Amino acid sequence: MLRVIGVYQVLLSPLLGKQCLFSPTCSNRSAALIREHRWSIGMPMARAQLQRCCGNFRVGLNADEKIELRCFDGTVFTEEELSPAFLQRYGLFVRSVRMDRS
């Protein structure tokens, strides 16, 4: 599986562009989970990480006015864990909606 992730990172990821929501990317996180926890525990954790990146999430501001992403499974990612591409795509929108409601 680590080889499959490596092939994806070298061949497909550059063609798709910066699509991942997270920093480090889901493929990097998945590889690290599999290395750290081995196949039986790491693979389900990696699958869950990839599912979080599929668009079933809500974006908002936390109490500190920082962007956070809430996934379908209840996992919350802070602004520091989100990719620059994601923050560029959603950051201004979220903050402008917040300002409109104030």
C-alpha cells in the first residue's frame, strides 16, 4: 500500500493539482499512519482520513476567529492543519459571511 501511495504522489498528484484540504496531505498522513500502526490498524485510519477529504464537511470560524473544518465523523481540524490551497479557497468566503452576520 505504501508503494501505491508513493505512485499516486509521484504520478497522479501533480496532475490533479493541489486538491487536498489538509497539511500535510492525506496521502502523507495515510502513509505515516500505515508505517506507524502497520496494516491492521493503520489502514482503517488511513481510509477514514481519505474519506474526510471527500467534501462532506462544514467550514466555519471558531471562538478565536480562526477557520476550522468539521468533518462528517466529528473530527475537527484547526486552521493550522489545513492546506494553504484550502485556506485560499474558503478563507475569505468564511470570513466575509461572518462579517455580514455581525
